[in-house]
Amino acid sequence: MDELIVGWRAAESRLYPLVIAQPELYERCVAVVRAVADHLRSARTPEQLAEAFGGRAAILDAVVASRGFATDGLDLELVAQAAFGLRYREVVTEVHREDAIRRVREAGRAGLPWVVLRETAGAAGPFAAPYDRLEMHVPSGTGVHAFVELGPEMDRPRFGVEVLQLDPRTGEPVSDTAPLAELRTYGDRDRWLGAIEELRLRIGGTPA
């Protein structure tokens, strides 16, 4: 699975630079990729996408024929892989959304003040770049987003935290509101952890 994902991402990074200098070709390319990704909507998990990938040529041919796309000038293998890459990102987003809704409901039933909506860490372990965690204060929908990334020089971690308004039913960001607190970044992990704890206590309740 990991090899497929890497290949899909590589195809996207190769495909668009090839066509972006030609507006008409670029528009056709984007349209075909979008149409193939739409055709793949029945694939709701990464595993289902991987299973469908073996038939990518037939899927692409069917989409092109049904929509009457002109494919001259397009690298069809790259187009197919880019479409799978696009659908993969959508699938991951959908899975995360469904998982967040489930967690919010479970926390509400249990009367918990906080719920962790997502937490991802790299191979180096917790609090090492890359790290990402979003938790929500259940009564208010206030979210604390904490992350670790490599700094501008790429030689040391940068620790960040921000406060967001989330939909208390789904945990999704409320798009028409500004962050409730400015993004803060730190070069020191202990200061970052202290800032997170301060924000949790200010928002209310025992942290997750």
C-alpha cells in the first residue's frame, strides 16, 4: 500500500509541471484526473483503491470514452496515477471525518470534557517531527491544534500550537471564523507543552 501511495504522489508531482505551461492541455489534464477520481467514488477505503488500481487503464478508457475527452498530448499512465492520488486524499479526509464524528459522539455519551480528534506521529515517536494532534473541548467546540515540524533551516524542530473554532458535532473547522488564538511557535519542547496546558486550562476542564 505504501508503495502505491508514494507512486501516486510522484505521478502528481511529475504530471502537472509537464502541462502547466500549456493552458489548454492543463485544463484537459485536470478535467480527466477529476473525472477519473469521481469514477472511483465507490472506493471508500485505501484498500479498495489499491484493489481497483490494477484496472486503472480500463477505468481511464471508460471515463475518456463516456465523457469524450481528447487525450492527445497526455501521459495517460501519469493521469491515471494522479487520479488515484486525488481520490486517495479524498478517502483519507472522509475516513478522518467519520472517525472524528464517532469520537465526538462517544465523548458526549461518556460526558468527557475533551476528545482527541486525531493524532499522528512519525517514526521517531511522539513529539518528534512530524507530529500532529487536534483535540476539542466538547461543550464549546474549541479546538487545540498542536504540531511539530522542521523549522525553516530543516535542522531542528519547530513546535506550534493554535486554537481553532470547531463544529462541536463533527470536529471540523468552522471556515468562516478566525483562529481564536494566534499561532504560537517555540524552539523548546517544554515551553510548547506548557503553552498547550495553559490553553487547555483556559478553555476549561481537565485535558484529554
